[in-house]
Amino acid sequence: MKIVNPTTGRAIAEAVEDDLESVESKRRTLLAGQRRWRAVPFEARIEAVRNFHQLLGSRIEPLARQLTQETGKPLRQSTEEIYAARGRTLYFLEHSQKSLSSELIIADGETTESVRYEPLGVVGVISSWEFPYLAATGVIVPGLIAGNAVLYKPSEYATLSGVEIKRLLYEAGVPSSALQAVLGGGSTGRLVAEAELHGYFFAGSATTGRAVLERVRSRIAPIHLDLSGKNPLYVMEDVEEVSRAARLAVGGAFTNNGQSYSSIERIYVQSSIYDDFLAAFVEGVRSLAVGDPADTATDIGPVAKERQREHLAGLVEDALSKGARLLAGGKAIEREGFFFEPTVIADASHAMDIMREEIYGPVIGIERVSDDEEAAELMQDTDYGVAAFVFSRDEARAKRLLDRLDVGTAYWNSCNRVSPYLPWSGRRSSGLGVTLSPAGIRAFVRPKAYFMKRS
């Protein structure tokens, strides 16, 4: 399997893909090893994760450069991801014990009722490439702390980072009998989904997520799906400063080259400020520096996959054929690598694919709305439900609208923030289950109830 640098389109490394035999061998290793890892005292498992946290901190620069090289993420953002992964790890270090400790529910005379939390066993983690360090620390870390063994498949578009994550965890003290990595593309992912495991955690597209769900369903095992999003932003006319709202929206739409399940994917703007917002938004987009993501001055690098440029060009063509206006960008950049111009489509509508299909690139559609009611109906007109954003001066008004939306996370005057203290989840076609927060920690355990009575 060739590892391709999307900045140049050329291979930078090779990896051997796991086949059925190697996946099964690693599964058996983990089945035996999980019993030993579970028996390791909680404090020792925490110590290994603490060592991992320290190792991340000591190697931020080389890890970030490698991440940029294989995904095209701008270096500043790769660096920020490593820092954020350390923060997420610290959250689990400080809060896991409370969430995993046994609970005494009732102590009444001769009777006690309590709950103990036990690890699932061997869990499969099929991860995404957009934020490999955040994904690993959000899923692998709490899984290991809880006493599970982990069969980890990093995305084929973040293979090198996935291998480095495994290596750092080994160096930190996690035994190979508690963590194994399998490498490869979709066929390898299917092998993990078809393996006899005790839990499954998948991050990726909704289409692949449905396929994983079908493979796992017959096993009656816990499954978590972190899937696609089509996250809407509504800009109300009462924002304190239209230009500031536009700058914030540019960041929310174009971070990681527009490739994030938590990013803004469509924008609705109240009519009275529509033209002013468009002007400020386009100005912000045109100020983005496009180029080599290894340059710290770069804001927009390449998309991670060559075929994604065709998808983006198709969205633009469909929108323009149905009456939209092109205000910036609109096509692939003629240079080596997988670059696409930062693109703004105005006068969009839900008759256009750009407002209904996941974009996953530096392209955004903007639609005019007359009032909150129209905005709410359009924001809810989707099969997805990851996040929604409202920019407004009036918190109560914004919250009334956000309360109506079937999404996992609601933002007021904010974007590009995922807090480990809050549950992260998707609704409808955007997923099942929860990561992060106490609920995300308990996603890796099963409760056992004890009813004890002295004879």
C-alpha cells in the first residue's frame, strides 16, 4: 500500500496491508492479552496513559510535520491538533476514575445494591484520517484505561500517524497484547468489522458506517458510529458586527481544508444583512493563503484524496447550473497535488447538491433566508445531525432556535471547538453512541448490578 503526499501527489512511503490471517492472529493475541491488561491495577493503566501524554508533548513538532505530510493539513492546524490531543488525554487521566468506579446505590440494613463497571473486552477501532490524534485520544485512550484491549485500524490516509500513535503507546507502557494495529484500506476495515469482537467504534462516512452496522448487527455487540455531517450556520441580523461574524464563519467552514465532521457545511443569512455578510465573507476567503501546508503561513492546503476534487467540481457545476452565483474559486488548482480553490457559492438553495450533500473540501454554499422560522426549517432539512451553529447577539433567541434542531451539539457564537467535558454524538445518519465526557468513558464498559443480602 502506497502512502501518498497530497501536496505533491507522489508516494512517500509504503506499508504492508493486513489480510484475514494477520487480522485473526492479532485478534487472538488481544483475546488472551485483554485478560492480563484488565488485571493490571487501574493506577498502572493510568500511568501508561500519563506517559503517553508526556511523549506527545515532547514530540509535537515531528508528529505535526508527519501529519501534514500525509494528510495535507496546514502545519499550524496539525500542531494545534497534537496540543488538543494532549488536552483530551489529560481529561481522561483526571476524570476516568470517577466514571469507572463502582457505585453503592442502596445500603439498607442487610441489603446492599451496587453497580460495578466492567470492560467490554476486545474492541475494534476503525478510525478516520481528518483528526487521527484526536480520534485516537478520544477512543483508544479511554478504551485502554477501562481495561479493554484495542484492535486499531487507522485510516489509510493517515497510516503513518496511526503507526506513530501505536508506537508511542507501546513506549508509554501499553503492552502489544493490549493494543494491535492493522493497516490497509477498505478491505482491511471490513475484516475488522467482521472479526468476532466485543465492541466496535467506527468513524467515517455514513455510507461506510451503514455497511459496518450491517456486518456487526448479528453479533449483538455495542457499536459506536461517528459519521458524516452537513452542519448548518444561521447568521441572524442582530449580530454585533457582520464582518466579525463573517470572519468566524470562514474559519468554521475552511479549517482543515474544509474536511471535518464538525465544520460548517452550509450557511443561511438573514436577508437584511445578506449582501454585507457576503462581501465580508468573500473578502475573508480571498485572504486565505493557499499553498504548501508545511509552510506555517499557509491556511489552505490540498484535499486528502485526489478523487475529492471531482466531487467538489461537480457540486459547483450543479449549483451554477441551477442559478447560484460563483463569488470566489470554483475549480481545481493547476499544480501538482490535490488542490482546490477556496470557493464561495452565493444564492444557493436546497434544490442544489451543495446544500444537501456532504462537501468535505474548501467549498461553501450560502443561502438567503427571511426569518428564524425559514432558517429553522432549512437547517432541519437534512438526514444528518452532528452540529448546528447560530450567530446572534440574543442568546435566548438563538437557544430557542437551537432547541428545535435534532443535532448532537449546538453552538452559539462559536465553532471549531469540541470539548472533552461534553458528549460528542451524531443524530440520524450522523451516527450512534457517544464519545468524550463521562458518557464517552462509560461507552467502554458494561454495568453489572449486584443485589447482596445477608442471610
